[in-house]
Amino acid sequence: MVAKKGSCMRCNNTNEIGIVPDFSAEGIFEAVWFRGEPKKSKWFGYKLKRKEGMPITTYRCTRCGFLEFFAREREH
């Protein structure tokens, strides 16, 4: 894990990088963020195209546990 020293917004302690996994019947994926209001699917869940989402990177403070989430543009 990559650590970022002094970057916790709450206590200025070290953060470690991680992800919040998205579990599905097809496997375990990195969680993604989508722009705009979600549209419900007539079958179940939402109408979304995974490739249009932005992967979410999470940093966790090693002292207080505060989580920061960042959605980055996909590299093409």
C-alpha cells in the first residue's frame, strides 16, 4: 500500500491507499462514480455503462480512520 504522510484532513496523520470493492455475480470490481442523476432499469438496478464511470480511489487515515474518496478520469 502507498502511504501519504501528513495528508489526513482531520488529524494530519498518514493515509494509506485502497479501494471500496463492488461485488457482483460477475466478480469483484473497483467501485466507480457516474455523472448525473441515475436512471432506473426496468429489470433491476440502474442503467449505467461501466466504461463511462470514473474509478474511485480511497485513502484511509491510519490513526482516526477518516476516508477520502477521489474519482479520477479514465486513462485512454
